[in-house]
Amino acid sequence: MVNKSKNKIVNKVLNDKYTDSTFESIKHLDDYGNEYWYAREL
């Protein structure tokens, strides 16, 4: 039971890190430092 809970937490952390890094990799910055994303890349 404890291992299942631990695995869920580990999977959530890994998934969040992957999602964050993917999202950051398609982020663009304008000349003023504002972040934006192209809809086609999302």
C-alpha cells in the first residue's frame, strides 16, 4: 500500500517536471520580457 502511494507521488513529480520543461521549451519572450506561447505549438 505504501509503495503504491509512493509510486503515485513519484510519477506525479516526474510528470510535472516533464510538463514544465516541455512548456518552457516553447515559451517565447518579447522585447519587453513578456512571456507568450504560439497556439500552434501548444
